[in-house]
Amino acid sequence: MARSEKNIQGIVMIVLVVLLVLAAGYIGFSKYTSWSESKQLGTFQQGAEYGYTQAIIQIAQQTALPSCQQVELRNGNQTVSVRAVECLTQAQQE
């Protein structure tokens, strides 16, 4: 009977070790996935901010002196015309 109890204890220990390894693997995979998604989101946000910055710079360059172009900005069915104030005051002085 002592031998049978040792076999049962050995099987229980093996099952517990396997469950521990599976739990650690699941937790590690979950943490890695969370970290990876966070990193991707940060990269996406940096790209979006860079795009916004470049768009504003391009609009400022087109509307500023000496070109003084009027730029139309569209958002869905709404359109807004943008022109630099310096160009308007220069046109009034001429």
C-alpha cells in the first residue's frame, strides 16, 4: 500500500508541475501580447502625429508669403478656405 501512495503522490506532483508550467506559459503569453499591442499602438500614434504635423507645415508653406495661395480643406461635405492673414493685409495695402 505504501508503494501505491507513492505512485499517487508522484502522479499528483507531475500533474501539478504540468499545470504550473501551463499557467506560467499562459501568463507569459498574455503579458507579451499586451506589451506587443501597446508598442504597436504607440508606433501608430507617432505616425499619426507626424502626418498631422506634416499636413500643417504644408498648409502653412502654401498659404504664407510669397506664394499666398488659398488652400481648401475638406472634411466630408464641409469645405473651409484658408489664407494667411499677412497676404490679406498685403493685398489691402497695394
